[in-house]
Amino acid sequence: MALTIVANIIAKAEKVDLVKAELLKLIDVTRAEQGCINYDLHQDNENPAHFMFYENWETRELWQTHMGNKHLADYMAATEGAVDEFTLNEMTIVS
């Protein structure tokens, strides 16, 4: 069964542009990864510092491989100190 990931990223107000630019860099490379069904970035209409990834993966194992990839490590390094909050939820479709 597919795994859904909902990741919420809250950037520091003065770092929104930096965080957004770094998040955008993740999209094409991640979409090309084995097991990625979709990897969609959203930005809150009322709070531009709030970003959300909605992702679906064929298996949890393939998602975990994604989490260990270099492009995510590069993102973490580039945005160190620029993110106020990060939450990640692993979810399974019910209906």
C-alpha cells in the first residue's frame, strides 16, 4: 500500500525566499526517484512562510531511501537556521 507524507515547513519570516528556492530545487530530482508517485509543494495563501509537501510513495522503504539522498542533505545544510518549524506525518489512505 502506498505511503502518504505530509511535511510542513515554516520558514523564518526573513528567510522565506531562501527556503522556497531550496525547496523548489528538490522537486525535479525527487520526482525522478524510484517509488515517487507525486511530490507536490504548496505555499499557504495567507502565510507565505508556510510550505507543505504532499507526497505519495510506492512503499515506506522507497521513501526512506529518498530521505537519505544527498539532495535532502544539501537542502538541510542550505536552510540551516532558516526554518522555525518542521513537522512530518506518515499517513495511509483510508478511503
